[in-house]
Amino acid sequence: MKKLLTLTALMLATPIITQPALAAKLGPLPKDVTYSSDGTFDSPNIFFNNPTDTIQIFGQTQLGNESTYEARIYFPKNVGAGGLVFNEHKYGLEDKVLRAGPNTLFGYNFPINPGIPFTATRTPLPDTWHHIAFVQGGGTQRLYFDGQIVGSQTFAGNIQNSNGGATLGARIRGNENLFLAPSFIGHLDTLRISNVARYTGSSFDAPTGDLSSDTNTLMLYNFNLEDYFQQDGFTWVSDLSNNGRNGRFSTGFASATSPSVVVPVEQKKVPEPSSILGLFALGGLGVSSLLKRKSQ
């Protein structure tokens, strides 16, 4: 029997919680965030389960000719879909992109090779954590999947900076805000943006667990329970780089929605891919709307 527990934080000064024991363990529930677990995960994470799910980030990165955008990501079987993981964008002036899906990995830094985003085809194992990274430095751009290089290309020049602001998940893009660029559909455990090329060569030991901050970290989110706070009636997640680039849930455009915070109730170890697993493709995943798992 799997246990399913969903606690919805109401838009009240004091959220109503019907499970006191669990409430005492978790502390105050952030407003407009759903806590749920069916025993799949062994640590808190965040679930982007709608194309309009977004976290608006405040503050601006400044990059030179090197960067690393990396995350630990999980695509549920028959649910996961591709879309934006991270984007800092202003039309014609700035575009810093990490995008992923069950079949592709995508990175881009404007204006290097303008109009030719860098992509690679890779099929992650479903229901498994994977480390993904888009790295620029040393004269190349490189895409890594579970510590294995899956593609590279040469580049020249610096990364363009502006004041576009960043998002995790969905955002409105284009000249005059013409269209919605959807969020990826899946779970995010940790995300780090750096101003150096952290990974080189054909392989490295892919990080597991939460990423850490250092002097080259521009943004860091680990999505643990203590990382959330309430301000001005919104739920926020703290930037652990100490640069103050905190993220606000469900803001930035009219149809914005909130991702869900996932809290383990029955802990179960999630598989971690090895470098060998990262080399295998086991078929594509279907794309569908999120259906919460039911007790069986």
C-alpha cells in the first residue's frame, strides 16, 4: 500500500493543517504550495507539473566568456515533458538558456552562434535522478548528461548581459512578449548557475544530492523545506549563493502557476544513475497532463 498525502496551504494568515503531527514536523506551510508524497522520494524537491509553472527570480547575472548551468532533474514515466528549466532573457539583448526533456538537452548563450541553439539527443531513464549541465569555456560549449559529454561545439566571444531577469520554468518570450515558452514537466532537486566552466573533458563524476555554493556561484536553489519563506503574500525560495537572487512563485505573467513542493512521507531511495546508465537510451516517454498517483 502506498500512502498519498496532500496538504494544501490556504491563502490565510495561518494555514489550516489537518494532520497536526506532520505539521509540527514540517513547520509552517508556504501559502499557495501543495505538499505531497507517495513514498517515491527520499528528500524534498520541487515539481513543475504544468506548462505555466514558474518561479520569477529577482536580480541579474553578469557573465563573461564562461558559464555553467546545471541541475539534477527527474522525469516521471508517462508524465515528463520538455521545456525551460532556466532562462534569463531580454529580446535581442540577452538569452541564457537551460532546457531539458525526456529526449533532448538544450543550452544557449546569446549572441554566440546566434540563431543556432546547441542541442543533444539523450533519453534519460524515467523515474531516475539525472545530472545535466550546459558548460561554456575553453573555446567550446559542451552538454553533459550524468557526467558524460553528449556534444560540443566551438564558440567565440562573450556572453551578452542585460536586465531581462531570470525564471525557473515557464516565461513569456519574444519581441513585445509574444508567446509562452513552457516549463519542463518534472522534478527539480537542485540548480546552480556559475560564472566559470566547472566541467571539462569527456567525463566527470556527476554530483549527487544538493549542489553547494562557492565564490563562482551566481545562483543556487536546493528546494529544502527551510529554504522557503513568505513575503508580501507570496511564497519565495531562497537563493543559497548569498547573492540575494531569491525566487517568487507563480509571478511574472498573467497565467503563471506555482510548482509543487514535494515532501517525503514514506522514504524510498530514488535511483542515482551511474556513468554506465547514462549511456543507455531506453525509449522515449509519453507526454500527458499530470495525474497524481493514487493509493493502490
